[in-house]
Amino acid sequence: MSLWHDALVPAPASPSPPLVAALDALFGRSPDAVVLLGAGGETLYRNDAAGADPWAAGRSEVDAALPSVLAGEAVQLEAGDTGPSGVRSWYACTLSPVSEGGAVVGVLAVSKDLTALKRSEARLRRSEQLLVDTQGVAHLGTWEWDISEPHAVWSAELYRIYGLTPESYTPSYEAYLTKIHPDDRERVMEATNRVFEEHVPYSHDERIFRPDGSLRYLHTWAFPVLDE
């Protein structure tokens, strides 16, 4: 016997037919899987997106959450599973109690397919790691500065070039200027100002001081990223 049936003895009344009809009007064409379960765990409504088994991945997570939902608590969960062909799939599900007459009479489950999103995130992580590895081999450091934020984001290789660590240094435009050789500082500031005023990229040589006092010669190029 499933957790669903174990938790429903004796079973309360099921949701009324008008509620089921209302769900079809609201969710019939939704891209998300929407399922209404009755008091005994029976499926009273399933939209087209739900298919034959809307919880093909992570059925155990759904079953484990049902007692809490029957007690009146909404539950959000994320689950994944590997199918027979070895293909991984994920989904996010919100389980909400359905009440009528002051009693919980069923569960409304809304599931969103996260497979494409998860795969995109995995590709992005692999691309980011490849970029990190490539920068280390080429001794190429990168930085990004959102001007609405006080601090910039530095790559691991850029910290190495400057002889700094994320724990000891918080990158910002003002802090960066203090690292530049005084004879180069005004030229760097002028180039940076042209980015803001004229929206043009810049490329120049500059000298920086590392914490141990040693001087490094760098070639820097940067370009603006514009919104609408």
C-alpha cells in the first residue's frame, strides 16, 4: 500500500466536480503538468501536459511529501531520475492541499520540466571550467564589472597575476587604480572614462605593483557591454 493510501484511512470526501471543471478551464493548455488527486489517491484530473505518469522522475520524493500535504502544508520539491536509456531528467513540483468545507479533500500537483534548464546549467559549468583552465595555461586573467555594483568579479588567474587572493582582496575600480604605476594611472583612467562616455573599447599596456613590491607589465583590453 502506498504512502498516499496509508495516510488516508478513513478517506475524506473528494473534490467536487465543479472544482475539477474549473481546473480544466485554468490549466488545460498549460505547458506544466497539472494533476488533481482525490481523497483515495485516485486521479480526478490530469491535463494534456501531465501525460500518463507526471512523476516518472522522483516518485519516491512525491510519496514522501504527501502526508505533509494532507496535513494542510504546501510542499515544493525538485527531483530527478535516470531512465532505462541512461538519460537523466529533472522536474520541480509544487504539491498543494485542496480544501472544501474546512477539510483537506485532495492534492493539486503542478510539475515543471527542468531537464532543459539543468542541461544548460551543466553545459555552462563545463564551459566556465574550460575557460578557467584555458586562462591558466595562457596566463590570461579576466574581470567583469557591473557598474551598478561596488565590486568587480575577477578570475582566479587574474588574482594570480596580481599576486592576490579572494580572501585578502576585494576587487573594485578604486582598489585597482592603487595597483597601477603612478606614471600609467592617468592614462588608464582616461581610457576607462572613454568607455563610459563614448562606449568604445580600449587596449593599452600598463604596469602594476604586486604586494611584494615587484613590478609587472600587463597588456589590458576591455569593451563595454550595453543595455537597451
